[in-house]
Amino acid sequence: MRAILIEKPGDESVLKLGDAPDPVPGPADLLIKVKCAALNRADLMQRQGFYPPPHGASPILGLECAGEVAAVGADVTGWRVGDRAMALLPGGGYAERAVVDHGSAMHVPAALSDAEAAALPEVFLTAFLNLFMLAGVKAGDSVLIHGGGSGVGTASIRLLGLAGVRSIVTAGSDPKCEQCLRFGADVAINYNSGPFAPKVRAATNDRGADVILDSIGGAYLAQNLEALDNGGRLVLIGLMKGAKAELDLATVLRRHLRILGSTLRTRPASEKAEIVTAFLARFGDALEAGKLRPPIYKTLPLLEAAQGHRMMQASEHFGKIVLQVA
């Protein structure tokens, strides 16, 4: 099969289209003939050698894909060859075929294109897991999302809106802030125009956010704590700007704050299946109705994966960048 291969870690130029062995599905797996795969920040980190795949996962990049079921494992029910599928992958999406545990796959609603379906699993399940399952957001809460124009950011805006939760987002320019507002965010803050914490407090009548979803890391820790309401939860899902920072434990104690660390990729298949089941129970009707539709910034042929990585690195996109595989 054709796939994007990496001989050694490096910049975008190390991404090469080549031939790889077809993956072999196990008894609990689906084999998917991939039509589209979506890019994620984790792909850039893996390309540079900073984020190796979990043990036993494909070394090929790609954490989400959509396509057609080509084979069904002996222990799998509810799936047939020819079904449209979108899948959360531990790796292997930048290829013509991918294998996934059936619990990490979802049927594609008729309302979604292949590109939209490929752009949905990783970011919507990440947002759902961290905001709803771990942080326990509820109607009437205020939630701060860093990177409102990203895949996880736009997924969060959409899910929070459907749940009656107020979304406050940060973005790196006034035009991108405007895009976030048009997409459904309640408040958008340009993080390049000064500290964001006072603006979050101003937007919440000086209470602060109930929950913060942060992919930035160390550089934002002090401001995140300042921006939280008493009893607030900070959910850390990335380290784009540093893994280390000084933590004021007195503030955490005095204000009853909680700091949660979370990744999705390294969770076992059984946990991912539970997340998928919970997501569909809460938002399955909205998914079927086409209300969960990720914004597609650009669709590129598989051969131009390097260009997609450059776009993502420059943060010029709003929403998702997709590779057309078949």
C-alpha cells in the first residue's frame, strides 16, 4: 500500500510517499480502506521524534481517518464490509489501509463527507473526554479553551454550545478571533494583545472560568490559575510552550483548584471504546443530524503531506487540514 514514510526524524522534508506492508487485522479489529486522514499537532511532534507511537501501534503518522470497511475481525459485531467508518487511531492514518480496534470506530452519518468524517474522531473525542468526562462541565458553566481555531478548539466550541456551556477561547490574531466568534464561541481573546487572565475574569464578572482546556503547558500555568474560579479545573492536554513551570501550591490549596493531565492516544483500546460509547450516548443524535461538522481549512493529496505540516506549524489554519488518500 502507499503511505507517508519517515526514515529519520526531522522537518517536513522527511515525509516521503512510499510503499509499506498492508496492516493485518486481528479478531477484534476492522481493516479500513482509507479515503481521507486528518492532521493533528501530535503528528508534527512524532515527525520530529518527540512523540513515539504506543507499543504495538503503527509507526506511520495519522491519528484519525475515514473510509470503507474492507475486512471485519471474527469477534466483531455491528460492522460489515463496505460500511463507511471513521476511526480514532493510535497511528497509521497516512496510508491507504489502516487497522483499528472496532471499539475505536464509528459509523459515518450520511450528512458527513469523507473529509469531514476523517477530521472528527480525534478532536471531538479529545474534547468530549476532557471537558465532559474528566472536568464534568455542565450547562451554565464558563469554559476557557486555548487555541480556539484549532481542531480541538473548534470541536470544543461546538460541543459546549450544544450542551449550553459558555465558551471563551484564545486565538493569535483578531481575524482568527472573529472566525471563532462566527463559529459559535461566546468570547474570543487575542493572546498576542496582552495577558488573557484579566480578560477571562472580566468576561465572567470576575468569577473566572469553571474549566480550562490547555494544550500550551508551562508558559500559561500562572495565568491559567489566575483565570480559574474557586474550585475550577485545569485540564492539561499538551505542552506546546513548555513542560516545566513554577506552581504556586498555596493558590491551589486556598482556592480548591484541580489540575488534571490527560492524553487520549496512549489509553488502552477498552478505555477508548468506553469514550466512544459515552460520546455517542451524549451527542450521537447531533452527529447523525450533521450538527457536529468539523470546519475543513484545506484538503490536500496524500503526496502533499509535508505542505499540510507546514500549514499546521505556522498556525495559519482554522479547523482541520485533511489528506485525500484515495
